[in-house]
Amino acid sequence: MSFKVVYTAASPGADLGEKLLDPLDVTLVKGLWRTEDEILSQARDADAIIGILSVQPFNRRVLGELVNCRIVSSISVGFEAIDLEAASEYGIVATNVPDYCIDEVSGLTITFMLALGHKLLQADRAVKERQVSFTTVGREALTEVLDPMFRMRGQTLGIVGLGRIGTATALKARGLGIRVIAYDPYVLGAVMESRGVAPVDLDTLLRESDFISTHTPLTPETSSMFGYEEFKKMKPTCYFINTARGQCVDQPALIRALQEGLISGAGIDVTVDEPISPDNPLIKMPNVILTGHSAWYSATADREHYYKPMMQVIGALKGEWPLYALNLDAKEKWLEKWGKKG
Ligand code: NAD
């Protein structure tokens, strides 16, 4: 049997794992298509699609016009741009890759904490620009940029969203002697405690934390979850970290909070404008570290985030229900139509 697989988000030069398709009779069509019409013009008759379900519009209209499609497989963790209800109705299974960069994102979160807490960038700049040293004549010059500075051990990290990345971050932070508290209405307090994390309500987390890191998905509930009122409740010495989604934060409110000194600084991987616009005030703030949505990146994660979606597609073309299925309610109908017989 021959198949058509369409890759709607093929980054030029990336190893997409095309070789994995060799044992099957597959025609692979690849490119970078963003709009509904662009996607449909390439993929209307596809048996399988690989794309980015956090941004590409796999809405009811698009899904309804895919006449042969059995799987839409995402190379991202987030899947806010696909209508899962419609996918199930049309018998299409959607998948993501939930586990390819847990270590990377939690690692960057800890890096943000340490770099912000140790004022790493400020010290680096002072030494390079003014050749100051704490041991000789530079004490005053350095304390000017470093104070106030606190011992990391014993500081409190407040995690919002104790899922995969939030939990990995908590475990790493505990290894540094940091007290971890978390707010997540969907995780039982006893489960949090078993991970060495104290469950708290959001208000307590905002008021007590020295570092606040958000790790929720982007949903109507979490959209702009951090606004001016939330920043006002934080300690003026608090650092805010966002590696989740830019839209989880009211960006103008974050900028205002930093300008008014409501918080001490921020580590921001994700912004509402990506790439960040040149006139975004965050760019000029010395107490803000920006990493341009690279939190997920390592050579290992890069390979996994291309190979795993490809493996989901290969399995589905063979009639196997995928491991990373998002719309579990589609399973029965899907197996009836596409499942391996006998
Ligand atoms: P996850 O689904 O494992 O965990 C999310 C957690 O958030 C869950 O425990 C859920 O209960 C909780 N949550 C949901 N709504 C909440 C709310 N209103 N308040 C508090 N908690 C809430 O997700 P994950 O894999 O840990 O990913 C976390 C975030 O990181 C997602 O937004 C994802 O898109 C993002 N991410 C970013 C990058 C990057 O490169 N920057 C890479 C991977 C993932």
C-alpha cells in the first residue's frame, strides 16, 4: 500500500528522520506552510501529516477537508492550535511529543534562577567593561551591581503548574537546597508532597516566593494568568521566570512591573511576540535574560522532537494506535477504520 505523508513544518537542514520511512512505500511532501489554505493545498489528500500543533491552524475546517488523513502528528509539546473535538469526530488521531525536552527546559529554568540570583550578567558586564575585582579595588564597584544578593540555599521557588517540566524543575531545585512550593489545581496535595513540594494556593505562592516559575499549558484559564495585580503581590526581590508560553503572561504588565521595581528581574524564554520585536522594552533591561524560545533545545532533544513524531506516523500507517495520542476518545472509531486487522 502506498501513502502520502505531508510535513507542513519542515525546517530546512534539519534531520527530520526521513530515513525511517524507507521500509514503507511513502511519498513525502515537505515544506513550511502556515495558513489553512496553504496547508490544505498540500495536504488535502494526505494519509498522515506532521506539523506544529501549537501554531498551525488544524481547526474544524481544515480537519474536515482532509479526506484520507488518519494522523496529525506534532513536533511540539503544545497543541493549542488543533481542534481535538473535531479531530475525534473526523476519526483523526492527533499526537504531540510530551517528553523530548523535559531535561532541557527544567535545566534552563534552574539556569535562569542561578544566573538571576547570582546577578551573573551584571557581574560579567562590570568585569568586562570596568575590569573590577572583588579581591582588590573593585569591591564597591561590584557590590553596587550585585547587592542585594542572597544565599540560594533556603530560598523559595514557587512553581505554577507541577506537570512534567514543573516536577523536573522542582527535583533539580531541591538538590540545590531550595524550598519548593507549588500551585496546581489539578495535582493532588499528597502527590506534590511525595515530590518534596509543598502545595499552596496561588496567592501564597505569589507572596512567599523568591523565584516564581510558570509551567502551565496555554489554556483560556492560564492566558494572561500573570497580570499587574499578580506582580504587585510578589516580593520586590522576586525573580519571575517564564519558559511556558508568552501568552500566559500579560506582557505589558510584566514590563510595567519591571519598570516600577515590583520585581527584581526576569528570565524570559517565551514572549507574546516571537521573534521579539526590536522595540520591546524587555530587550534593554539589564535585569532581564531573554533566550528566544530556545529552552527546549539540545542536540538530543532536537533529534527526538523530529524522530518521535515520525515514529508516531509510521506506527499509525501500519494500523497501530499511537503512544502519544491526545484525543483518546477517537480510539475505538480509529481502530475500527485504520487498525491492524488480524
Ligand atoms: P504538562 O502538561 O506536563 O504540565 C502542565 C501542568 O500545568 C499540569 O500539571 C497541569 O495540571 C497544570 N495546570 C494546568 N492549568 C493550570 C492552572 N490554571 N494553574 C496551575 N497549573 C495548571 O506540561 P509540560 O510538558 O510540563 O509543559 C509545560 C509548559 O512548557 C507548556 O506550556 C509547554 O508548552 C511549555 N514548553 C515550552 C518549551 C520551550 O521551549 N520554551 C518546551 C516544551 C514545553
